[in-house]
Amino acid sequence: MPDPVRLPYSQLDQLPDRDPEETAEWRESLDAVTKAAGPHRAAYLMRRTLEQSGLALPQLLESDYLNTIPTAAEPAVPGDEAMEARIAAWNRWNAAAMVSRGAKYGVGGHIATFASAAWLYETGFNHFFRGKEAGGTSRSSGAENGGGSGDQLYIQGHAAPGIYARAFLDGRLTEEHLDHFRREAGGKGLPSYPHPRRLPWLWEFPTVSMGLGPLSAIYQARFNRYLTNRGIKDVSDSHVWAFLGDGEMDEPESTAALALASREGLDNLTFVINCNLQRLDGPVRANFKIVQELEAQFRGAGWNVVKTLWGTAWDELFRLDTTGALARRLREVPDAQFQTYATRDAAYIRDHFFGAEPALVEMAKLLSDDKILECFHLSRGGHEARKVYAAYKAAVEHKGAPTVILAQTVKGFTLGKGFESKNANHQMKKLTVDEFKVMRDLLELPISDSDFTDGQVPYGHPGADSPEVRYLQERRAELGGPAPARRSHPLAPLPAPADKAFAAFDKGSGNQSVATTMAFVRLVKDLIRDKQTGKRWVPIVPDEARTFGMESLFPSLGIYSPKGQTYEPVDRDQLMYYKEAKDGQILNEGITEAGSMADFIAAATAYATHGETMIPFYIFYSMFGWQRTADQMWQLGDQLGKGFLVGATAGRTTLTGEGLQHADGHSPMIASTNPAALTYDPAFAYEVAAIVKDGLRRMYGETAPGEDPNVFYYLTVYNEPMPQPAKPAGVDEGIVRGLYRFNTAATAGVPVPADAPGIQLLASGTAIHWALKAQQLLAEEWGVAADVWSATSWTELRRDALAADEATLRGEQRTPYVREALSGVETPVLAVSDYMRQVPDQIAQWVEQDYSSLGADGFGLSDTREAARRHFGVDAESLVVAALAQLARRGDVPASAVKEARERYGF
């Protein structure tokens, strides 16, 4: 264990010491033991004493309900505090005005969150948050920053109006923008929350799907270290700030990676939790204390904890607390009761709070009603610039561990008695004119009654050349430019890898059986060897690298670890041993799909965050990707992330023996709901190569006219080894667009009569092998000529058709690609995949031919592939029966053929 280290200040400094000599004697005794027997002996004696004394001390993971940094230890705030207070007042006003003015359109908005957190943001913007422009000075060295990455700010989603208000004050937004808050359809609006896809020059990180912000912030801080340690870019001066609500910490994702942050010593990360003690609809911990709970949770995970609870008005009360009665009472009062104190008169507080103990009764006699109301109604640590500045300074100066700041505030602060600490204030969208006038007087803003025209609250602005605006802009210039701000200008395209890596799959595998999962891994191995772009690949895998055949990458690329490898691996004598390295390229996570997705998001958006293009690929059990973390995939799309998601061991029937929880029959359907996801279900190795090649071009190279480069790819690949055919000529466009004819009965070498009835078999992924067998059976046993088509993307076919429909509404003539590809075909179409029928049915309405489909609907089951496919009715024989039934309905084959086929194949 590390040696005990004496802190430069103590929470106990806030309380009077009634016997300093006795305290000094205890300290001298401990110092003597430490000197004679060592610090561990002293710590042991203290622990044994505490264990056996029976004293009512706070748990070791908790401290008293006091500020971590006492008033006497607070550093002076540089700059002009009065000026910053005026800036904060304007921001408070305009945030409330924006939401209230929008209420007439019924679009909503949130006021109370920013009202409580205004100083948490303002202090950061004036003194801590680094921008991306040149001119700022380095936090660590004092040298010029040189621009680049700056800090990463995860803004609490419900506080967005306050961020817009500040951008309005510094000239980045206009009144017209503010008046289009939550009204984006006309192209001039502001999104409700931080949405980079909707406002790409301002927002960097989507945060309002609560819980994803803190998780992403941890992995962003970790990815910053990854970039630095790998020599891609030194971003050691960047700091990640995550602004969170105390209610948000109930989300499991909020605390899922706390141990990772402390384990890797991410002192480039600070959580700022706005503890206003209220969720969306009531108290966070009505009968308990959320601050104490969070302190214990974060301390237990190894974080540095800074509590900023009380404002300076409380200093007088703490000086009077000679018995510790006040500290005890603050620790025992539940949050919901303290919320009540913030709304009640002095008599109630005297009776209910101070009346609990004789020593407090005596203390209250020394306090005026005004003093009591100031403390209980107004004075919170999160509302005072000096308290917040001290906490932030302690956070950025702390080394070796991340910091969490627990800042206590009043929800709805400065919005008046109708808002402050009310359970309903999250749903309250506007103030009345009279309430605005009270707020104006409280904030001392120069807004006259005559400015309220037709009952509408005016925006306030001191003027573009006012001292407030000049001060704001000067502070931001010194810190490296505006914030938040996203790098929106495109980077230079990456050079395309040599065709050799992709062409290696064109000739097929001959007699060797190869799973498409293995084909993808082999392709990436070759691409990572590329001298120009290989280092930019970021392989991500959640503890299943050997399942996917990636262990060969361990010794060559190394597994990233900030500590390197401090042990001798048990398999060191083997060729593919487990190698960790400080500059390792692979992010081999534990069993955490959520953490792996957060990794992916950080890598996929590094082009904007850091100006460094990275190519992440995240490979996972397909069942545990979209189903578990679809919310993060949506976040990825919002954040304009790029890269390759790979659902391996895909399909409902290909993963033998694993059963219901592992059998993915629906991930392409979930993926189809994400507009930024290009979803492919390739059947062959050469298709995988063609899709990856086109994906690299579209996302990282030269984009074709009308293409959106801010997309990501989802590929399903299989663990079923199959012979890989050679690539037919002229199919590249079809592969990318979603459909091409793989062969005909004639080219497949299965002879049928010239007048034989025909059918088109459309299949994706591993299902194409059932279609090929069915093609043979139909020809040899039933005299039916079947063509086999590879449907590499049902979703892209559908999206193209939807776009064609939209073009028709605009008066344009455009034929959907699926209809164009099948033009001239007069025989019916039967579609199949290893997924539920909804997947191929995405294209049904645009297929002019008679259309039917098969799929693996229902829960998966444990059995062999063959048994599972017969169970779901998707094996080759099932395809034959379905094809004959479809042809029989048309009169192309006798109805008796269906019954005969069912009996022949044992149905």
C-alpha cells in the first residue's frame, strides 16, 4: 500500500478545535511512531483504534458533510469577479428568455438545470476550458499551446440554453438563432440539446441520452492517452470535463467505467456533478444523501473527491460549531428535507433543523433570521465563483487519479420562489413577465419595463463593444478560442491502401473453407501493414480476440496498456503470446460492449476532436452489439463518427450450440433504424473486401457527389467455414449498392430444360450457401431453373428506393436500384437470410415480381446448424419447398410437387 500522505488542507479546518494542545499531542505521537516504526505501523494503530473504539465516525469512504477545501485554503480567483458576475447574469437571463419565448410555439425547453449550474460553467469558461485555436498557454508547461485539441467538454444536455446564451453574448449566435431554439426545420434553428450532427461547428459530444456522457468522457480521456502513448499526437495537455446531474448517476453507464479511470490514472479527467438534489420529477435520494453516496462510490473506485457544498455564508455557522453538532446534523438530514428548508421560513428552520439538539438551539440564538435564510435558501458552494474555482484548480492539479467534484446547488436558482427547489421545476418552461422583472432586479440587469413589449420578455445584451463582451472574448482568447467548439473543416483525405490487400480475395479460397470472420481479420491484418495508413487503424475487441482469430495480432501490434507489460506472460514461449505495450495498437477491453463502443466513438471522432483521422474497427458477437448498445450507435451517428462495426459469429443458425441468448437474428433490422449506419451482410470474402475498400474511400478518401462521408459501416460476418468462390466480373457496383446476380442455373452447371419454370433466389450472408444448394436441388430433382443473387445489403436497397420515392414527390423520375437490377426478370422472387423475415422484406414493396421470403423468426436454440436451419425452415430443402409452393400458386408447377417435396425431405 502507498505511504500515507498528509494533505495540505483538511475538512476539519472548517470546524473549531477546542483543544489544540491535545490535537498536537496526538499528532506528535503519530509522528513519533511513524519515525520509529514506519508509516504503515502508524496507519495500523489508527485503524485498530478506530475499530475498537466504537466512535460514531463517518465511514472511511465518506467524510463529513463539509467542503473538502476550507475557506482559508481557497486560492484567490484571478480576473475580475464582478465582471464575471455580470456576464453570468446576462447568460442566466437569456437562457430563461430563450426558453420562455419558445413556449408560445409549444416546443418546450429546460430552465432550472442551467440556473443551478451557471457558475459551474462560467468559472470553467473564464479560467479553465481550453479552446482549439493557437495562442493559449499550456496547462502543464506554460508554453504556447499551438492550438489543436483543447479540452473536451461534455455539457449536461438540459443546460444547453445556457451555453447558447453565452455564445449569443460573445457574438457566435444571433437573436434569430435564439428565437429558433428547438425549431430547426427551416435551417436556422438550434437543437434542443448538444447534437453535433445538427450544429456541427459548436457541439462536440451528444450527452442527453443520460449515462452515455460520463461513460464516453472516461473513454475519451483514455483515448487521449492512447493517442499520446502511440505517438499519433501529443494531447497530454487536453483535459476532459464531464458535467453531470446527480440524478443522472443512477444510470448504470454513468458509473460503469469508474474503475478503469482510476486504474489507468486518468488525471486528465474531471467529473463535475451538479448536486441540486433533484431528479427530473423529485428528490434524487429523498430519504438519504446523494452526495455522501457518490463520495463513497467514487472514493471506493479510487477517484479523488472534492466536495463543494457550502457558500461563504456558512463560515460563521461552522465557527460557532464548537461541539461538532452542526456537522453531525448536516450529515443526518436527508436530501428531501434539505430541499424543504430551501423553501421554508426562518421559524421553521429554527424549529426543525436547529431544534434537534440543545447545542444547535444555542447556536441559532446567535443567528438572525436573515442569516438563516441566506444560508439555507441561497448559499451553496456551486453558486460561488471562488468555491468553484478552488475545486477546479484542485482537480487539474491533482496527479495520479481522476477527480470528481460534487457541487451542491439549488435547482432553479435565481428564477424566483416559483421555481427554486420545486419538484416540478424540470417541467416548467416559462416565467411570467412579473417573475422576469423580479429576476431582473435580483441580477441587477439594465432592462427597463418598457422593453417588455406585448407581454414578451426581451433578450439582453450589453453591446458588442461592452466591457463584458470584451472581457469574455479576452478570456477565451487567452484560453485558446471559443468553447465549446467542434473542428468542422474537413481534413485531407487519407491515401488509399494498395489494391493488393483487397485483390487477394478475388481469386477465392479454392478447396479451403474460410469463414468470413477470418477473411475480415486477414484483410485488416494486411491493411494495418500499410506504411501510410496502417498506424491509424484502431482494433477494438471486448475480450473475444481469440474467438475471432485475432490473437495473431497480439505480438505484432501489442495490446494497449499505459503501464506496458509488468509481468512475464504465461504463453511467452508461444508465437502468438499475449503482449501488452504502452504503445500497443489493440484496445482489448474486458467484457464490456458499452466500454468498447465508447472506445469506438472516441476513435471514430478523433478527426474532429484532435484533427487526427483514425480508422477504428470494433468486432463483437453480433448478438451483443446493437441489441446491447444501440443507444451508443445512435450517439455515434449524432457525433458524426466513422469506422467499421463488425458483428461476428452472426446469424441465428451459424453459431452452433450457443442458443437463445447468442443467436442473432435481428441485428441488421436494428441497424437499419440508424440513418448513419450502412449495413451489409456479405456472403463471400471478396464482398467483404469490396465493401471495406469502398468504406475507406467514402469515409476517409474522396467522397462522390451527394455522398455523406459522416457515416459508419456495420458488417455481419460468420464463423462457418465455407469455400470462398472467385469474384465474378463486373459485380463491384452491385456489391456496394446491395444486390447483384451471382450466377444462373446455366452458369452454375446445373442443366434444365429450355422451357423450365424459373425462380430468383435472393440471399445474403451465409444463406447464399443454402440458396446454392437449393438451386442444384431445384434443377436436378424438380426441373426448375433458379438464379442466385447476393443481396449484400437489404437496408441500402431500401434506402435507395426511399430516396427514389422522395425524388418522385419532387417531380423527378428515378428508378430504385433494386427494381433496375431485377428489370427484365419475369419469374418470381424468393428471398432468404439468416435473420428474421423483416430483414429481406425491407425491399418487398419495390420488387415488381411476385415476392416472398423466408427467415429465422423467433428465439434461437441450441443445436447443430443443420437442425437449427430445419427448425426455422431456412435450409436448402426448405427453400426448395417454398420455391415450389410459390411456383404452384402461379400454375408453373403442379400443386402435387409441393406435397411430394415435403415428404421427400422429411418435413
